Amino acid sequence: MEQKYPGVAAIPWDQPATMIDLDGKPPLIGTIRDCATHFALYKPHAQTQARVLLTHPVHREGRKTRTWLLEPNEIEALVVRMRSEAH
């Protein structure tokens, strides 16, 4: 999955980030690893509502500019990366 989201592979685990929720739940302020860990625990509906606000923008394929926000599919790519590095 990382191949599809090359910018996600370059994000360091200790980079500060904020997990936000479109349903209005309180944000989670922590690291990229914290956000990926919490995202993995969310139920499917909550995952579709989650976004991660970055402190350093990343390249998004097909766009000329970098982005400050990760969508659910990109957060899932972080979860896959985290699990593969754990093994």
C-alpha cells in the first residue's frame, strides 16, 4: 500500500501531528505513530471520518503542491507500514 502513497513512507514516526474527526470529537495531539495506532483501533465508520493534520506537508501524487492533511486511505497506509515494520 505504501507504493500508492509515496509521501506517507517518508513521514517520520516521531513527527508531531493531530488526528481530527469530522464528527467533532476532541482531537488527538501526538505523533504520527500515535495517530496511526489510534486509527487502527477505530471502527470503520470512525476511520472514514478521521484526518491527520501534519506539521510538515507531504507530496501527494498527482498534485503540484504538498498537503498538510492525510485522508483515511493514507492513514491506513501508515497503519500498514507500522505493522510491517513491527515484524
